[in-house]
Amino acid sequence: MKRVVVWNWTDDPSFIPVQKLADAGEIEVVAWFSRRGKHQTHDTKKFYLKPDLMLEGLAEQGVSRDALLDIPPAELAMEQKQFQDIYSRVNFSKGQDYFDHLNLFHLYYQYFTAMLKGGKVDAVIYFTSPHGGADFMLYCAAKRLGIETIVTLQSHVPNRFYCIRNLNDFGTFATSPDIGEPIELTIPRKFEKRHFYMEKIPNRRGWLVSRFIRDIWWATVGGSQPLTWPGVFKKQGGRMRYTKLYKEHAVTEVDFTRKFVYFPLQLQPELTTTILGREFSDQLHALEQLAMILPDDWHIYAKENPKQGFQQRDRFFYERFKRIPNCHYIDTAVDTYELLEKSRFVASITGTACWESVSGGKPALIFGNSWFKSLPGIVSWRPGLTVEDITGTEIDHAELEAAYSRTMSKTVSGIVDVAYKSIHPDYSVKKNGEHLTSFLRKVLNLSEDAE
């Protein structure tokens, strides 16, 4: 019997298979970070948002050398950077300083190390990639201890999801379990793609009195997302500054006669930049590297992400942005597909605009790890890269379709992110539960005949 730790979210469909396999005695749940279920040990949302729950757990574990790990400093520094970046999305982090985050990083590391060692855990299972802070530290501790990590991410193809054992493997899938299901797909040779998650996006700039009142409530009463008073004013000040700075710097008129690279900025902090972007979660660093290889008469049009809020967009972001030669901060209202069509190539950390670019026949540069990383036409950033290396990349559409089908054949049937039900009209809770139960049995090497 496999001893597992499971991490999922409020309405995550993984609830059904985990419950079923635990009830049947096929797995033993050492810890389950969830919102419901009789095998649940931690309320995901509370644990994720309230560090005091982790500190209480540490106190119960007691002081032991078993919670400490000998970690190479360079690797520790990268993990700490990723934690601080992604943890900044949590209310509790607002109003704290570098050393608060540094110490929390180590305390989470110790908590999960002791849990995994003491529970003699065989595998840690995620039904969405870790990208909130606490969940990332569980992943780091498991990797350090050599415990199998199983991470799922939903695909844009209806009713299919990826499975990887290492976050750095996303896009190459070299160590993914061999349980994918073959599929043949075609690609319309055009740039335009419909992404449901980019529809009806509210404006996140402005005073937003309702959010200020909500933050005051959390600071006064506590609620589901505890916030300090310094955090309240830091958030509201950030909103106000971002509104002002955006208006001052965003360009609405674009000269399409120039030679330019289209660089759509991605939402920060978020999985796609912090975790999958690694050292290039700092998007300005990517822009600086890109500017260094471009000819003097080329420009960069960096369009702001329509979902972006005030985080990581303070005064010094814009001061640094202004110092990148020939780089222009483009308003969200400017048409993405006109920018894409008239650019010489597209560049991004992991953004789907690069996928749109190659599907329309134009090469693209990426700085991080994305599912399309290995497809023809995609160039990964490397030292010594030249503009000619990118623009000289040819794309055979038939080869692209074949590679696309091979990549998507590594995916598994099912939905692990309920938001993606909207693109699967035949979604059934029962059928999805069967898909995910079969998946867990395969990936954990359990008997498929077990009932």
C-alpha cells in the first residue's frame, strides 16, 4: 500500500478518486490538504493562507535534526527566490520584509521535511501545480528527500491533462510517466486562438473602494485571509500607484512600420512566471537580455497583461523598464493579433502568444518552460543566442502538427482543474472520477483490477 500526501483545492475533482482509493485501502493518506472529505487532515485554504497553522504543527513535531537538510547554497537560493515571489500573492505576506519571508521559507521547509520523514511517505500528489507558497515548499522537501512527486496540469485540449514528476521537465516531458493516451490533432494555420480564461477580464487598476473595505474587514476581524494593518495600506497604496503609473507609461499609439519584437507581459505573481519561468520570473531581466541581442534599429513592444494588478508594478519597475533601449510599454487595449502579425517574432517567458505565433508560421522565443517548448519554431533562450538564430528558424506546418500530436499524446484523459469544464461540453462528474481513479492507479502502480 502506498503512503501518500495529497494537495488539492476547494472544488478540485480529485476529491472523488482519492476518497475512493483511500476507502478501498489501496492508498494510505498520511496528509491530505483539501477542503472536504473524511480523510482530509488540513483545510487547504486555511493552511495556505495562515502560517500560524504551520507553526502549530511545527510545535507538535518538536525540535529535531531530522527536520534539517543539507542543501547546496545555489539551489537553496533559487528555491527561496521562487518562494518569495509566489508567496507575495498571499495576504499575510503584505507588510512583511525580506527576513520575514526568509524565515517562513525555512520554517515551511522544516515542517514538511519532518512530516514526510515521519510519515514514511512514498509519493506526493498535486492536482494542480504548486504555486502558492506552502504547496511549493512541500514539493521542495519531497524532491530533497527523493520522494516521488506527481504533478498534474490541465491542458488547453478539452478533457486532457499533463502529468510530470519534475516541474523543470514541463515542455520536454522526459521523465513523465508512460501513461499518455495517443491523439491526432490538426492546427489551423492562423494566429488567432480562443482562450476562455482571457474573456471578460475586469479592470484591476483603480481605487477600488470595495477591495479597500474588504481588506479593512480582514485586518479587523480576521476572516479567511488574515491581513495586518500595514498590509492593508500597502495594498491600497499599490493599487493607487499602479493606476497612476500605468496611465503615465502605457502607450496606446503604436508604430507598426518599425522592426519590432512583440513581448506580451505575463501575469505576476503566477505559476507561469514564478515556477515555470524560474530565473526569468523577473520579466524585466528577460527584456534586458532580449534588448542586448537586437540590432539598434529594432524595438520591443511589451504589452501589459490585462489581468495584471498592482503587484510587481511599482515605481522602480517602471524606472528600470525605461532604461531598456527601444522598449515600449504597450497599453492592454492595443490589439494582440495585430502586434503578433506585424512583429518579426514573438518573445515571452512561457506565454501562449508563442504557441499562437508558431501555429501561424512565425518563430517565437521563450525564456522558461511551457508545454510547447519542444515544438518546431520555438527557440529557447540560451547564452550566445542571436537574432538570426530566431528569425532563421523555419516551420513546416505538417511537422508542427505531428510534433503537436506527439506532445499531446503524453496527456491523460480527465479534468483536474474545474475551470476547464467550460471547454468540455460532455463533462460528467462520475466519468471524470473514473478517469482520475484509473490515472492514480497507473501512476502509483496500483492494481487496475482493484475494486
